[in-house]
Amino acid sequence: MEPTIALPVLIGLIAFALAFDFINGLHDAANSIATVVSTRVLSPQMAVAWAAFFNFVAFLFIGLHVAETVGKGIIDPAIVDPAVIFGALAGAILWNVLTWFLGIPSSSSHALVGGLVGAGTAKGGLSAIVSSGVIKTSVFIFAAPVLGMVLAILMVVITSWLAKPVPAQTADKTFRRLQLLSSAAYSIGHGANDAQKTMGIITVLLFSTGYLHGEFHVPIWVVIAAQVAMGLGTLMGGWRIVHTMVSRITRLTPHQGFCAETGGALMLFGATAFGIPVSTTHTITGCIMGVGAARRASAVRSRVAGNIVIAWIVTIPAAAAIAALVYAACAWMR
């Protein structure tokens, strides 16, 4: 199959995809650093650098199953063309920028899935949707934060029992050190799951335009480029959303921060291993709510939590609508 688009157009679309990845890192920086900043284990600047490094090296630890799901498991690869990719990315980026500006921790992952669904449906109708992939992703909109919450609460129970005979000051110092490890683990889970979505987009674009052939595989240069873009985005931080995550949901101690990050990391490792594109935002939010509720239910600010849940629900349809409009505009101009 000969290439169907000129190389400069392809490079432009890849740059657009990497721009989404950069914004993903910017938008979701709070996921990796919220708890470690809230507990003052690291300064905001050090926390961002710490998270960015582990975002980048994530590909060394976990396979590329999520990239395959996004690349061929959300919409039929046969209907993918440059306009579909552009529409999907535009829908995801515009929704991300809007929620970042408003300080709402919505999901970059689900914005991208919504973008793919919207642009794909605009071109090929409902038959373009791969129902199994969309259903799996939709189920985990709710399953990921709930499972993260459960794992975080279990971590609180287990670690509280283990730390019971230890003096409070010693336990606090220990959990501050352990939080460096749990933050690193969560950043690896974040980088592995989220950067792979961009890898999947770029790879399906390369296959659909004739620049890659054979079985679906992700070139190493795509892996490196996506991880670098996400790491750089994380370095820029996402302070509006950090503020929501670290101060408006609940207040955290180093013990709670460690439990929230560890529960979230376990959830992300499992989802990534099974190729499920979950929301790192939803996951860590559920974990933070879990450790807050383990202390007392009133520790979680229900109004803020309710606004976040609404964002969970509307992200996919909102991004899909924007993507469909962008695709329609591209099709009209051709």
C-alpha cells in the first residue's frame, strides 16, 4: 500500500497527537503529584520533576496493551483517515483545555476515547464503533475509581494495623519516605497508561495512511516520542487541578498519601496489563476519597466530589460532540 497522504501532512498530524500528549501531561500532572504536594513531602517543583522522570521511564516497566486497544479497539481501523484523527484529537484537546481552565479533574483518556467515537461515528456511523472496547472503557469510568477507593481503604487498614505499635513521630517519618516510592509507582502507572493512548493514535494513523505495514505494532520512536511529550507536559504542572485535588477534596497526612498512591498504582498496573485505557484522574480521585472516608465520611467534601463525578459522566459525550463537529467541518472543506 502506497502512502495516501504527503509526509508533511503526516508530520503535522503526529505533532498534533504529541501536543495532545503534552496537554495530557499538563492536565494530569496533578494525578501524580497531588498527594505528595498535599503532605509536603516534596515541594511542588521537586514533585513535578519527580513525576516527569517516572512518567518518561514508564515504558520500560509495562507492555503496550493499552496502545493496541486505542489503536484498533475503539473504532474500526478501516475507517480511520487523517480527518478522523484530527477530529478526535481536536475534540480531546478542546475539552481538556476547557476543564483545565476551570480546574476540573476530568479525564484526558476518556476525552480521547470520546473524540475517537465522535469522529469515527461522524464518518462511518454507529457501525464504526468497536462495541467491546467502548463498553470496557465505559465500565471502567466507574470501576476504576471504585476499585481505587477500595484498594486505598484496604491499604489504610493494613498499614494502620502494622504501624499501631510504632511511635507516631517515627511512623510519620517512615510514611514520608515511603511516599516517595508510592509517588514514583503512581507516576509509572500514569505514564504507562496515558502515554500509550497517544502511541495508539499515532500508530493507527501510520497504518491507515500506508506508512506502516504488517501486524499492528508500535514503533520504538513512537514510544519514545509519546513518553517525552508526556514528561515535558508534566514538568509544566497543572496547578489549577492540583489545588482541587490537594485541598478541596480532603486533607491528607503522609500515611494517607502513601495509601492513596499505592492503591492507585496497583489499580493502574492491573488495568494497563489488561489493555484497559482507564482514567488516571478518576483513579487517584477515588483513592483520595477513599483514604478521606476511611478517617470519617465527612472528611470528603461532597459538593466538590459531586462536581467531579459529573465531569466523569459528561467527558466522553462532550468530547465526542466536539470531535464530530470538527470532522464534519474538515469533510465539508475537502
